[in-house]
Amino acid sequence: MTQAADDRLRDEVRLLGGLLGEVIRDEGGQDLYDRIEAVRQASVAWHRDAGPEDAERLESLLGDLSLDQAVGLAHGFAVFSLLANIAEDRAGKRRARDQAAAGARADTPEGALKRLSELGVSPSAARDLLAEALISPVLTAHPSEVRRKSVIDRIAAVSDLLDACDQNALDCAPDVLTAGLRRQTVILWGTRLVRQAGLAVQDEIDTVVSFLERVFLRVAPAQLADWRRRLDAPDLDPFIRIGSWVGGDRDGNPNVDGAVLSAAFRTQARAALRYYLDEVNALGAELSLSGSLSEISPELAALAGASGDRSPHRADEPYRRALSEIYARLAATHPVLTGQPAPRAPAFVADPYAGPAAFRDDLAVLRDSLVAHHGAVFADDRLTRLITAADVFGFHMATVDLRQNADVHERVVADLLKVAGVCDDYLALDEEARLSLLAAELASGRLLFNPFADYADETLKERGILQAAAEALRLFGPQAIRTHVVSKTDAASDLLEVYLLLKEVGLFRPEDPAACPIQAAPLFETIDDLRAAKATLERLLREPAALAVARARGVQEVMLGYSDSNKDGSYLTSTWELHEASLVLLQVAQAADLRLQLFHGRGGAVGRGGGSSFAAVAAQPQGTVAGRIRVTEQGEVIANKYGEPEIARRNLDALTCGVLLASLKPPADETFTARHGETAAALSRASMAAYRALVYETPGFVDYFRAATPIAEIADLKIGSRPASRTTSTAIEDLRAIPWVFSWSQSRVMLPGWFGFGSAVEDADLDELRVMARDWPFFRTLVQNMEMVMAKADMTVARRYADLVPDKVLADRIHEAIVEEWKRTEAAVLAVTGQDALLAGQPELDRLIRLRMPYVEPLNHVQIELIRRRRAGDDDPRVREGILLSLNGVAAGLRNSG
């Protein structure tokens, strides 16, 4: 970041912060403003010096707060964090534009193609790769987004005002801009930041669809059009396919059933069809060409002639008549797919479209006629963009994955087999016996389900979901649902059980298994599962049914879980085991003459696979991408990466560039792995030992974790429709990875993102590690991600959270163990990178984090004080409100906290 750019960022932060200060004075009073400023100054002084006087001043200020003052303070700092993020995002956009124009970034189309050219890779190779590519960001409802949609909308409004001013799209006189910003700031200040009621799954569906409708519908087609131009490939098929788990992911979520899945598709279809209807209507107003003044193609003449439009005013306007027919058919399609009439009735009745291909073909008739008779000015216009949108989104909008836990499947299959008299105790069978029984049933034309028999509620629910899936495929086509992810996979039978259940609803047919539209994909999550993945996939692909489905597609999809493997064995170990599992799974797929398609279950925080998507994809092991990758986008990451069109476009391009470079780069990664693989494996073993010694083997650690982090309070945040734990157990093993990481982020320990690395490096060869960090993308990305998360950690703030532990001896013992490993890890990172401070090699990121932290730390201190009051028995609702506001604000300030 140049000095000028740095100054502009600070100026915008001051502008927005100053406006917020004025609003706080007017809306909250001078006393609140003065207290906010006093706590901010005391927090900064305490952080810089941490002397006894500073600590006493901070404690005094916080201890003297009334509840109303504490809530107001938390609200104020939380709103400031949101406004500061707007300025930071805008600085990022400016920086990206400048670097893209200079071709300086490999995560931009210009930079990636330039880098490939330097490597001797031709544009035709990139074109050929993307012609068969699948690049799919998959939006999930994982609960790490603490901001309400109303808040996200206000943030967008402030950003839009500033962007419009940059583009001279509005009067940017200082008083005009300030008035507009102040208005939005008043609304934001008066908007509740935290939810009062829990989320239902439909709320999550609506939120995801709002991103699809507002951003992806416009950005994805524009991105595809741009790559078509760059690669001179006008017929390049869509390679970006947006996916979603919302409405199909029922793993641990009892609220997802067949009705919810159907509602997800109806909601998505409404958004897509509404957009198409609006665009067709706009084109009808625009394409007023007269048939007597311009030539048309025979195909267009036929389409216009078949139109039900009998208006005399359009008698000689073939394009308008054709568009009237297209609109009427879309309007007729709307109630079929959504259950509701079209928002605007057509002028006449027409037959609904059988599918998006027919709609697209009609649009292509208009486009081809325009281009043939009027030239290239019509080759890349509004009509072409609408055709591209139909290519990318169809009528289904996003491909919905199904996901369920393997334990559920085996219970349902056991119930079906028992009631059918096939096997009294399927659960008691060993793996080979299960596989033999499942294979026999998959080869049989007989169904197990008896509509007159009694089944467990779980069985009926799962059958209902798959029936809804079959109906969605009938209505929306094969892109609607492609994959059924099986979490907790540890055996091949876990996947065959899915095919047996699909057979029960007519989706798997014994006479033609290759025609099954849904592929069962294993999710390997824990360290043990990752290590056993090779054997599990080998055994699966020896089963004729599974192999037939994979052969028909040419790929076998496998999902890799970052979150649970990290919780299981440390960040370093998780990252290494994922690297190794990717390579062995590739070997298994190749041996079966298949391509491997990896689905990376990444979260927002580094401890859950977060960090730069471009760097992560580009650093994947050689051969494991090959033009096909799917990646989860979770929680707060969705709004951060795809909340506005320009940022969304940049992130889709970065993902595409990462895939190109990972797929077409020279085969050097194998050399790095061969040369340094044993060292990485040894580091992994040592890191896992240190991590598990603390988390799973230290007496009292669970008690410490639950007292020294706001894990209990996070449960009140109402940020998701599913519970924080899969069971009622308090064990770390049973806690979901998201609240695990979120808790450590709030307490500023960030333990899942770094713990164990220092111990692992203690006895390693530093010279070799420096070479690995410099030359091996895998290891370099790992170290850079650790640096980022460590820069957001603060052991002095963490000490204050540790003081919440009732057992002071336990608190001191475990906190000191964490601090000692922190010191080892910091020293190790600096020794490996050759830097004198964390993020010295990433100065832009360092400045951004430093800019943000003085406004995050006061929220930590307020949170600690309010948690102390609540745990002491103060059940005033305002205490809870203040805690939730502080959780919200810290998460907003840290940005990738979950």
C-alpha cells in the first residue's frame, strides 16, 4: 500500500468515525460519547504499556459502567468496526484495480495469463482447460455470520454512496456526501445489530438467495463473458457453477426436511425467473426494430409468427413479438416452479417452458438474427448477458448439495432392511457383510419400502427428503442436485447406503446405475478418516454401482474437511494430512481411470481452512485440481467476499486464476514433496502431539475452555438454525468446529490457527524450513496464514479472559502453557521467515490489522466485564444484549473469526 493509499484509507476511517461520533452525541448523548472515547484511550494505553496504572484505569472505567452505558459502549464500538470495514474494503478495491491494470497480481486474469505465458503455457491451453472445468463456490449457512441482513444492507448503502462519489455518479460536494453518509449512519446506529429470535432454515435460504439475486446473477455472467473475450472463445461453456448447502444440509440440523428442500428450490427459482422476466421485459422495450426496416433470420420470423402477441402496434416488430412470447412462456413457467403467479401478468397465455434450454434457445434466435444482420455490436450486449445468465443459472439458480451423517444413513437402511425381512440387525454386520448385502439390494429391482408398514420417524424423514430431491430433479433438471455428501465417512458402505436410499425413490435404477443423477461423495473429516481415505475410496470403487456412477461422470468427488481435522490434531497437522490425503486419493482415482474432483470444506477462520482462496488453490498438490474444484464459502465469508459486485467479481476471478495456475503449472510440487515431505510429516507428528497434549490430555482443559472463552454466550447469539453441538455432551470431540474456533477468536487466543507449530519446529533444521517457506507454495501458504491469525491474537487480552476461570490455579497453569507455546510459535515463524516481526513480509495486511485493533480491544474488555456480571448471577436482559453486541463487534473487527 502506497503512502497516498494509506492516507486515503485513514481519511475515510476518520470521515466515517467522525460522522459516527456526531451521531452518538446526538442520538446517545454526550456522556456516552465521552465514555466511549475514554475507554478507547484507556484500552490503547493499556495495550501499549500494560502497566499497573493503565490496567487500574481500564478496570475502573469498565467497573463503573451502568448497564445502559455498557450496552451503548458495545454498540458504539461494534458500529465503528462495521464502518471501518467499509473503508478497508474500498481500499482493497482501489489497490486491486491498480495492481490488475499493471498485471502485477497473479490472482487477476491479466496477471494469471501473464504468469502462464512466462511458464510457456499458451492461451489455448487455458481455453482447453476451462472448456471442461468446474469451479464452484458453495454457499453454506454455517453459523459464523453474526450480522443481520438489515445491517449488511446498511453497510452496502454506505459503500454504494462512496463508490458513486468515486465514479462521479452523484453530486459529491462535501455537504451533499456528508448528509447522505450521515443519514445512513443514523439508520445503522438505530438498527439492532443482534437478532432477538433464532433463525429458521427459510431465513438462511432467503439470505443466501439475496446474494445470488443481488450479486451472482449479474457478476457470474459478466465474468464468463470477460474470459470468453480474453481467450477468444465465444462458445466457452460456463465453468463457474454456484452451489448451495442451504436447504439440503441436514447433518446435525433437525429442522431440514423434504418441505424445506422444496422451499429452497422454489425460493431460488423465484429469484432467477424474476430476473429473467425483468430482463425480457426491458429487452422488449429496447428492441423496437421494424421488420420493414431491417432484415431478420427465418428462425426469428418463425418465432415471431408463432407468438400469441396480436397487438397491432407490434405487427411489424418481430423482436418485440418474439419477446412477448418468451415473456408469456416464462410467466407460465413461474407458477409451475414456484407455486406462485408471475409478478407481472403477461398479455396472453402461453405454454410453460419444459426447461431452461428451450428458453435459452429462444433468446439465441434473437441474438443470432441481430448479429447476422447488424454486426458485432449485438454480440456482447444485454441480450447476450441474459443468455449467459441462463447458461450459468438455468431455472434452479444454484446447485443444491444434500448432506447427512453416515450414522443416520446406516440407521435408516437398518430400519428398511428389518421391516422388509431382509436383515434383522444390519448394524451388527461387519463391513464386508454390509457391502455384500448392499450390493445385492442395489442389483435387485425390488424396493424395500412398504407404505403400509411402520418405520422410525428418522426413516420417513430421510425418505421424504430424497423424494423432494427426485421432484426437484424432475422440475429443474440434472444441475439442480449433483452430489450427496456423506459426513463422518469411514467405510465404503457409507456411500453404498446412499445409493440404496436413492434407489428407493427411483433415482438409482439397477438396470442402469450409470444414469443415477446424484453421486455419493465421502467427507473425510478427522485425522483418522483422512489417513484411512485411500483404503475407503479404493474399496468403494471396487463396487460396480459406485464405479458405474463415477464412470458416467468421469469423476469421483471427495470432500475434505478442514474444521474437524484441525480440531482433532492442530492446524499444521490438519494442513499436512489434507495435502497427503489429496495425493493418495488422486492415485486411487487415476488407478480406476477416473478424474478426482475435490470439494474443500473451508471455513472463514484459518483454523477452519480460511485465508486467501487463491493462495490455497494455487498451492494444492500437483494434479489434484486439474480444472475441477469446489470450495465452501461459509458464514461471514459470503458477505465479505461476495457482498458487492466488484469484490465478488474479484474473488471469482481469483478462484479461476488459482485453478488455472494450479492445473497448468510445471510439475515441481512433486519434487518439493519428495525432498521435504518427511520433514513436513515429522513437523506434523510433533505438532499433533503438542496440540493433543493440551486439548485432550490436560486435566481440566475443558473446564478452562468453557470458562475462559464465551462459548456459553455464543449459544445465545442466534446465528444459525442448528445447535452448536451434535450431542448434549460437553466434550471437545462433540463440539462443532465453528463455535470451537469462534470462541478462541473472541478471546483473542486464536488457538486453532497456530498452536503446536512452535513445539514442532523446536528441533527442526531451520535452514531447510527457510527453503520450504521460500520455495514450496504449500508450506509458504501455511506459514502466511499462521502469521495472519497470530497478528490478530493478543495474549494480554487473553489473560483477562483467563481471569474469568473460577479455579485460579487451573487458569494460571493452562494460560501459561498457551503463552509459552505462543512464544515458541512466534519465534519459530520469525526464524523461518527471517523477519523481525509478524507480517513484516505482508505490510499491507499488517497496517490494516493495526488500524483495526484499537477498536476491537475495547469490545473485548466490555465483553469480559459483562460476562463476569452475567456469570455472577446478573440476569438482566441488558447484560445479555451487551454481551451479544460485543460478540458481534469483535467478529466484525476480526472479519474471519469463524
